[in-house]
Amino acid sequence: MGDWSSDPYFQNPPDEDQIHNAAKLFAHFKHIGEKGYPPYQRAINFLDDGIWEVKHGHHRIAYFDTFGDGGYEPKGRVDDRREVDPELNDEFWWYPELDPILRLTNGWAKEGQKAPPEAIELALLVREEDVEHDKP
């Protein structure tokens, strides 16, 4: 998988933590894909315009959802619990029902309280390119 040398906590190879962190991040994605919600509330954050991040430790990977047909509908965090089907009104009521395909965009190492604006901009650009490629 290579290394993530921009990670401020990176150690010269072999850095077993990077392998562990990558496995954790992908396990979070697997959980979201299978269950429709994150493994726990702090495993994700909503960033902007339908872009979410999965996080573990200091590592982040952005993602979005799509049907894979060249379109997408940005989905953000649900703010009003009354908008949610009462039967689904559990601890993840704020997490929207996503389209069936999750696409990863870019990753970065956390260095501050918020995602760097350039990381969000890159995720939005990757999404635009990705869905354009899906168009018939």
C-alpha cells in the first residue's frame, strides 16, 4: 500500500501503525457499506456538499455516494430528527440514507481541528470527475 509520508506521525518504514490504520479505515467503510451507517458516531464527519470523511487516529479519507449513473445528490447531516423515519430513529438518525455506491476520493493526515479546505476542494473535484466519467 505504500507509505503516507505526509503524516506528521510517520516513522521510517516499517511503520506497522500505518498498516493498522489503513485496515481500520477500510473496516469503517465496509461497515457503512454493509449496515448503512458508521460503526460508531465519531468514525465519520460531514465535510461539505455531500462529502463525508471516515477517520481513524490522525488519518482521514473523504467519500461520497452515487448510483454510478453519472449523477449524484449531495446528502448532508440530517439536522431535524422529525425528518427521519421513526422506525430508523436510532443513534444514527443524523446519518442520511446514502446511495448504494460509496466512492473514496482523497486522504490526508489530520493536522488541525478542521479538514483543510484544499482537501475538501480536491474531494469535490474528484467527485465531479468521477461522476462525469459515469455518464452514458
